[in-house]
Amino acid sequence: VIPPPVIHIESYSEDSISFSLKMTTNIKVSGYVVNIYWTFDTHRQEKRTLIIEGEKSIQKVANLTAHTPYEISAWAKTELGDSPLSFVHVVTSGTRPASPSLKAKAINQTAVECSWTGPRNVVYGIFYATSFLELYRSPHNSTTSSHNITVLVQRDEQYLFLV
């Protein structure tokens, strides 16, 4: 039986997590698949996937948000097949940034100007959809480091926006 990999949190900060991966077996490991999950504003679960080659690995994941819970899952790719999943949870340090204040204004039937307040020198994600279910499951999205963006939408539809 192939055991799950061991995920060990080496360190974490306001915007990064460092972790190591190893297997407690003599089975040859060719690499790992790692998923990092977090929930954005209780509406949208985000995920980042890493494909890691090799047997032992220390990884650093950067560009994270302060004081946010993250779940890291991993499985190993071995000569005998894939291992079961391992999970670990960690909360980044620091103070979570305040939520931006969003204003959305229709420019015409197919364009909406979104603007918001918030800190400089960060990346903002803008999510929009025609229903809460779509906003949670598969919203349209865009990113920017500015404090406004014009998004193109379908005519004759009402949209929900989140930044």
C-alpha cells in the first residue's frame, strides 16, 4: 500500500507559506501534486495547483493574504501509482486587509465601470455573475493592481459584482 505524503509546515508569514513534502516509504517517487485552497469572502473558494518534480521537496508559496486560513493537500506520483491525499491547515500571520468598498456603474448596455477603495500596490480580483450560484461556482473574473476596471457584460442581464 502506498502511504500518503507527509506535509510539514516549515514557516509562514503574512504573505507566504513554506512547506516540505516527503514520503515515509522506499517506493520511488517521481513527484507531487499540491493544491492550496482558500475561501474568498465566504462566496468563492480559490485554488492554486503546483506540479512538483522529484522525491523530496521544500516549496514556498507567495502572494497570499494575511490572516487567512489555507488548506494544503498533496499526493505523490510513484512508480506504483498515485498515493492517497494528505491535508494540512495553516493561517497566515498578520492582519487581514479591510474589504474594499465597490461601486459599479453601467456605462452602456454591455460595459460596467467598477471602482473601489483599498490599499495600493496589491492585486485585486473582480468577480461578476448573473446569480449567487454562478458567482460561487464559475464567475467571470479579472485582476488588476489599479482601483478601477471596465468589464464587458451581456446586454439585458443583471449582474452581481465582488472585488
